[in-house]
Amino acid sequence: MTSARPVRRLRSALPARRPDAKAPSYVLASAVALGALAAMALVNRHLAKKAERENPAAGRFLHVDGVRLHYVERGSGEPLVLLHGNGSMIEDFESSGLIDLAARNHRVLVFDRPGFGHSDRPRNVVWTPDAQAELIKHALEQLDVSNAIVLGHSWGASVAVALALEYPDLVRGLVLASGYYYPTARPDVIAMGASALPVIGDVLSHTLSPLISRAIWPLMMAKIFGPASVPEKFRAFPKEMALRPSQIWASAAESALMIPDAFRLRHRYAELKMPVVIIAGEKDGLVDVDTQSARLHSDISQSGFHRVAGNGHMIQQTASDQVMSAISEAAGLETEIVSAAAE
């Protein structure tokens, strides 16, 4: 009994166990990180709202299959549908001058594809080229268009192909500009699709991605326009609309779909029976001309193919006249086919 007291006194003399000193620093770092993300999200939200106020819709709206779809219509005559590429919007074709060129002889219909410009992109749909083709078909039905020349640029070319494959009676001629048609190894595409990942993609698209995209915008423009310089007329393109979180998310989703869709369609191009005119920049730095457009030309017997020397991916901007000639060629080929059938 007498020996127990010193032990108790010894234990009581030991210093109390200190809590982990690192825990508060982790908590503080997490709080700082969350605060920074919240601040970025608020800044990006403010910039997005500002962009929408300063760039109101120039056209009209259709409600199609639960989607509020923005479109511009101009001119009269044979219908011509223009479908823009990934990350873009109607203003790409508008600033290029192609809409006004085509409106001299055509009833031109240009759509903001789902999630771009002023069109909605509901999350309950996977917006594959097939899904977008169905949406465009139903939109054209509302606009009383049953037969049209269709031009698609870049990712829009995939939608144009899907429209022609699934609804061949609707598409009387096809113009495919700077498209991606066959699967290839594309680490850049995989990286661009990161913002479409569940949860983390929403975080990225509302915080870091718009700020990074804004910082590297000049490099991106040099890449897609090169070797040509960015034309002065492209200044009319609303850059801040393209940098909104919603549009960055939509662009990432389409990047993620690009290779799987090309893999799925790679053996179906010969099914296209309408006139097809393929046009691409000889020096396209995004999509290799030989493994994409030239190969497509070899797979479609009735196609025409034009390489535009000294041009890159954005031929609708840097070679607008040549693209307009491709549209006229598709319309002329269709007329020749109809005349031959009548004889």
C-alpha cells in the first residue's frame, strides 16, 4: 500500500499528451483551399453573367424535346444548315462572314448546339452526335424544312454525318469541314475531357478551368488558326461566352465523346449516298488531314475533297470563300444527280 502512492504521484507528474500539432495546419490549408475555390467560382459566375448581358441572343428560340435551342435564320432559297465545332457557337459563322455569303442564295439556319452560345444542354441526355442529330431534325421539322444542305465544322461534322446517316431523306448534300472521323491516340483530347468527369468536372469547370483557359487563350487561338494568323474579323467572336463554366463543361463532354464516336462510325461512312464535299486545311494542327479527311474521301465514292493550302483548322474563318464554294459544289452535285435520275 505504501509503495502505491509514489507511483500515483509519478504518473500525475507526467506531462499531458499534446494533440497532433499538424491537425490544425491541415484544417487551415483545407479551409484556405475551399475559400479559394469558392472565390474562383464566384468570379467565374460574375464573368459569365456579364458575358451573357453583353452578348444577348441574336436569333430566336425553339423548344425542342425539352431543350431551349437558339438559332439564327437569314436569306431565302434552298435551306442550308450550319453546325459549329466544339467550344464554339453561332458567332463563329457570323464573324467569318459565311452566313452573309450563303444567305445570297440560301435560307441559312445556324444553330447553337446544346450547351453552346444561348442553347441549353440538359444533363439527363448524353449529347452524342446521334442525340444532337435527332434534336436538329426535330428543330428543322418545326421550321418546316424537310430537305437541306448541311455543313458541319470540326465536331459539328460528326453531327452532320449522324444526321445524314440516320435521316438520309433530310440531307440532300453534305459539306464536312475539318472533321475528325477515325479514332487515333489523342492524349490532348483525354486531358480536355477532364472537366466532364462526375463531381470533379463540375468543380474544375466552375473554378480553375475558365481561369486557365483565359490565360492560355492566345496559345489556343494560335494552335487552331495556325499557320494562318487570327483574322481581324474574329475579334467579333465573344470570347467571354466561350469561357463560361457551362460552355467549358459542354466542351469537355464533347471532347470525351470524340474518340468513342469516331470508333463507332468508322465503318459506316460508305453508307452515305448523297453528295459529300470534304474540305480541310492542309496544315491543320488539330486534326491530321491525311488520316482523317483524305481517308474519308477514299471511303465515300461520290465525295469531293479539297485541301486548302496554307490553312489550319479554322477554314470557315480563314478560307470562307473556299468553304462557300464547297457548299455550292454540294448543291450543284445534288442537282446533277436529280437531273440524271429524271432522265
